[in-house]
Amino acid sequence: MATWRDVSMIAAGLPEAEEHSAYGMPAWGVRGKHFCWERPLTGRDRRDLGEARARELDGPTLGVRVADQEEKTALLGEAGETPFFTIPHFEGWPGLLVRLELIDVARLREVVTDAWFVVAPVKLAHEHDLELVISGVRPGLPTAIGTAATRALEAAGYRDLQDLVDLPEKSLTALHGVGPKAARILLDAVQRRT
């Protein structure tokens, strides 16, 4: 079970995240855009959900941004007792609600971090993603290299920085889709990781 203290520590630990108040409740944002916030059910939510369902959902509730409707649907469709739910007010909008009493801290960290990535400026998000990949916190290739380079590397069987450790620079840049900028980012990341 996660707590508001966990939310605050995770959110505040993200690059340029700021805690402030929105509608009298704690909220966290990056460069003026909210990525998560305290979101208790309102009277309107209770009417829309029905009192029995609203009672089921009572408790500490966090609102989070998601990338799109597809991600929202996937999270809402998770098997078992899921911490995620939505309300009619959020229909068609890329956000959902999280019951803190049903989510562990590791999963909360993932959800809040993903929400941060949704609203963070692209350059800041790429820089943070690169640090996560280099440190091994996030597997895979850094998003800063771009989609074409990622596809080229994955098609050649390179799915992680570790796969690139012994790859000569010439072989890296010979892959169609991996330009000089992507190669520099990858070589620097491999060097920093080892």
C-alpha cells in the first residue's frame, strides 16, 4: 500500500518537478503542467458512479496523466484487483485515477514516472530517460536516439546498451537509420555505463 508521502517523494524526485496546490489539493507538475495530483471523488463523481460504487472507491486517490487512450485502456484492463479506475469526467481524456491502498510503491513509482514523461518537455524527458538507461534502472535503448535508430538497432538484434559494448563505432553508424547524432548519444551512454 502506497501513501501520500510515497507519492510526494517519488514526484518530487523527478527532474524539475514542483509541488503546488490545485483546487486546494497537492499536485505535482513540471514546467507548469500537472502530471499527478490528489483527486478525491467529488459529489458529481459520486452521482455519476452511484453511491455503492463510490463507497467501494473511497480512499486516497491519485490522478495521473497517461500517454493516450490506448495506455489508459490497457491500465484499466489489467487482470485482478487493479488500483486503476476512471470516472465519466475523465472520458476521452488521457488520465485516470489510482487507489493508493491497492498499489505498491514500486508500481506507483512506475506510474508517476510515466505520467511525468507524458507532460515533460521532450529535451528534458530525453535527458532523464538517458540517465535511467545508463544507470540500468530502465532497460532498452534511450529515446533520445529517435525512432529510426531504435528500429534499426532492434532489427539488427541490439535491444540494450549492454548489447552495444563491443560494437565498433563504424559498425554502429553503418546501420541504416543510425545517424551521427544517435551514434554519439549511444557511444557516450555506453562509455558512461561501463
